[in-house]
Amino acid sequence: MSQFESISFEKSNGIATITLNRPDAAHSVDLQMAQELMKAAIICDTDKDIRAVVLTASGKMFCAGGDVASFHSAGAGIDVLLKEITGNLHAANSRFARMRAPLIVAVNGTCAGAGFSLAISGDVVLCSDKAKFTSAYTALGVSPDGSSTHLLPKLVGLRRAQELYYTNRVLSAQEALDWGLVTRVVPADELTVEAEKLAAQMAAGPTEAYGRTKELLLTTYSNSLETQLELESRGIAYCGATRDGQEGISAFAEKRKPTFKG
């Protein structure tokens, strides 16, 4: 029996594809899905054969956010349930952010709440021209989770983040692009192909260089200039000595295309 039910997990040619798969519940995040996302993230973080990760959803909806029905059923135990869900979801968020492989999020439809947080968490975010984005947390009387308060102000600025959280404004795909929430908008029927092409490109790239770049970007706003400079120095020195670094330098000097092994 597969270890995954609320998501599907496939690995091929160095690419892991994670697909949210609770269509009858709008792919909302319940405890099981949070646990499965955490397990999938651990695999992506530890399997050295995985060189790019695609996160998407089946059907026409990306993710409606948290599973409100399970919240309601929890009754007085909702605080315990929410800590269990966010504990697992946040473990997944952290590993996706810190793994070497780039995370490509392909937003195929509407995303709200935790789905909104997952959607904007990619290193590259592609979205369908049919996609819509809304925070939706405060509409339920709850505060945000899923790392969005860490990411959103950096992407759109504090004032726009405040507007999205407090008014639950819905952004179209084009507005999300204009605001800097996504990398690129593509026609709905081309989203899967474009995500696969990008993942293949990333999987053929220098994995260690991607990983070090991700580490540096995570500390952009928290480190002093001198600390960041030292980390940059150590990172480029490390990468330059790797097999891929040596290959990239040699290929440039020899005026040929590099072949990275990851």
C-alpha cells in the first residue's frame, strides 16, 4: 500500500512530482495531508537523486486552505488539532525551503489560506491564467500559517500584505504576477507542460549551486552585510570546488555547454 493517499508522489528522471489529491475536499489540508506533505518533503530533502520538485494539484482547484470541516468536528480540541496540522505542514515548509532541489509550484487554480501559503512558497511559481489567490485566513477568524507571514511581505511589501490579510482581497493571475507573487502566468492547458519543462531544466542544472543559493536567499533579510558576505564567500568557494563547479568553469573556458551531474 502506498504511503500516500491525500497526495500522489512520483519520481522520474531526477524530478519529484507532488500532487495534492483530495478533489472531493478542494484539496484542503487536513492532518493526513499535512503529515503526507511532511513525509514527501523529507524524501525530497534526503534523496540525492531528486534534483527538482514540482508541487501542483489535480483538477481545476489548487488548494482551498485548511480543512474547515475537520476544524469544526474537532470542537473544543481545535487548538490541539491545529498545532498537529501546522507542526507537520511547517516541517514540510522548512524542508522544501532548505532542500537543495528547486521547488517549482504549478498553481492550476484557486488557492486560499494554507493553499495560498503553499502557492507562493516555490523557488519558481508558475500559475494558470485561471488561477486566483486569496489569503482568506481572517475571513475564518484565524491568523495565517504555512510561512506566508515570512514570505508575503518580502514579495509584495508590508502594505500590500496587510491589505491581503485584512481584507482577503482576491487577486487574479495577472494581478498576482503584477504584484510579484508568481514568476509567470501561462495558459491553463499549458501549465503542466511548462512546469515539466522547467523541472527538467532545473534537474539538469548544478544542484549544489542551487542549494547554496537557496540558503543565501533565506538569510537575505536577517543577516548583517558582513555575515552575508562571508556566507557568499564560503558558498562560492565550496561550489567552485565541486564537480559541477569545475565542469561549469571548464565549459566556459572551453566555450562549450556544461554537463552537470548534480
